[in-house]
Amino acid sequence: MMKVKQWEDIKEDFKGGSLIVGNGASMAVSKKFGYKSLFEEASKLGHLTNSVQKVFQSFDVDDFELVLRRLWEAKLVNKALKIESVKVEESYQKVRTALIATVRDIHVSYHDAEEHLEHIYKFMKPFNKVVSLNYDLIVYWAAMYGNHVLGRWFKDCFTPSRFSGDDWKGYSEPYGADGATLFFYPHGNLVLHHYEFSSVKKITTRGMDNLLDSILEKWEKKDLAPAFVCEGIQESKQQSISSCDYLEKIFYEVLPNLEQNLVIYGWAMAEQDGHLLEQISKSKPQKVAVSVYQNDQVFMGKIKKQLKDIGVEKVLFFDSQSAGAWNQPSTKYIEAQAKEDAEHQEGMINFAPLLNK
């Protein structure tokens, strides 16, 4: 039987390494992220009308991003050639409306996520790079929460809305903080939208608490096409990556240049993610720690084999719910809270006689 370690017992070995975050990390924040497919969830919630389903059927895919991107590109071509595109526009609006309604229903609010963000940014802080495979806003919110405390520690290499693709490595130099952690989205993110034919821009807003509403509003009012890959087989994911300069840059430059000490939290390394594992293998990771939920020996056996197959020499597993792991409070934090509570309780006891006078 493979042993499962506690995060705080091994974390020093991975300081200065890289972190990969999968859907299990989002589910740790909210079970609302536990759906298998955004398309299926949209259908369950009643947002896929017959006319919308026909649009998906015409492309023979279930991927919102792929359908929207193709329709959006068709609109640009028709506009450039001065071709009437009423049907294309109608189809685009219907699919986008369904996506907006679905994301609004399933995505956790900033208010509900806020209690987790301090623990998450502290978990991410020691890493040089963080790679989030999720399209939701959890990592972005946590990074911005951390920057409010630390200064410009977390950087996504956008300035402010355009990606600095030619100089992303330069962002690893500390500026406005005592250190730096770069974070990236190989499959895109809600904060990103397509711009022109192959570029992306980042949606910005002044307050994190209204970011989700701002994104959905800008999708709707400014005719923006979201840039994130949420479903699909490996081939369709790779097609989406090749259509976007940001995703290509992350895929071909960041993933093959991760640190050799690597932590994986909440990523099951499914069959459709083989393209990611192949790129990660080029960074030649030597020591990898993988989170595991409830001592799942079958999962550990599968993951260990996959990592050994790409040349990883040492594979460790740690309890995803152990102190300090992802959104779990650290032992230091728990002890500080207990001390604060005890002092508060003692103060109330000492104050009680004065109230009785």
C-alpha cells in the first residue's frame, strides 16, 4: 500500500517549484464545480433550447468555446467581405446567451469563495509558476487577494489587457514585492476573450467582487467571444490551442519549462489531457507530489504509472485535505486562531463581573 503524506511534512522540498491545479481544486472550494460537462449542465439547467442544440449538432461537438469561436470568426470574415450573415449572428447570440446563463448559474460568487482565498494564495506563494487547467476564477481571485497583501507578487504577464508573450520570462523578476509567482491558463479562462483572429485580451475591472458579473456583462454587451476550452477530446483541445497565440505560448513555452520539482493538486490526468502531459514531460520533472483524496489507492497506482512513463524518478502523494494544502488552513493559522479565540474568551470572562455590577 502506498503511503499518503501530510502536505506540511513535504512542502519545503517543493519551494521554488511549479504547481499544476486541476478541477479537484475548484471542487474543494465549491461542489458547484463538480459537473462533468458544461454542455450537459447547460442542458440540465434548461439553457439549451432546440435551436441552440441544432447549432451544436451542425458542428458535431459539445464545446461552447469551439462553437462560439467558429461562429465569431465567420462573423469577422463575413464583415470583411461585406457578406450578409444574419443566420450566423443569430446562432452566435443564441449559443452565447446559453453559455452566459449557464456560467451565471454554476459559478460560485466571490463572496462565497472569499473565505478560501487567503489559504489558497499562501499555498501558491512559494511556487515559481502556477498552471491552472480550470476556466473558473478561483486562482485569479486568490492571486489578486494575495497581491493586496504582498504587493505585485502574482503575475499573469498581462499589461493590463494584453499578454506580454515575448517577455513572459522577465516577469519572474520581483517588482513591487519581495518575490514573484507567475500563473498561466493552458486552456484559457473566463477573464480572457478572443481578439481579432488569433489573439486574446484580458477583461479587467476595479473590484474582484464584481468581476464575474462584469465578465458576463461584457460578453453580452460588447460582443466578446470567451477564450477557454471547457470540454472535448484531446484533438479538439489541441485545435483550440492552435487557434490562439496565448494558448500556444503557454503550451509550447511554459509547460515544457516548468521546474523539476512539481506539485499537482486536483488533476486526474484524464485521457483527454494527454497533450498536456506530453508537454510537461519535456521539462523533465524529477520529483512530483500529487494530491489524493481519501487515500484512493487505485488513483495513486494510475497516476504513479503515468508519471513514471514520462520519466519521473520520485512520485509522492499527499492528503488533499491536510493542513496547509490548497484551501485548507495551515497549522500555524489554526493555532493563531485558537490563541485569538482563547484570548477573546478570557476577556469576556474578565469582563463579565463588570456587567453584573
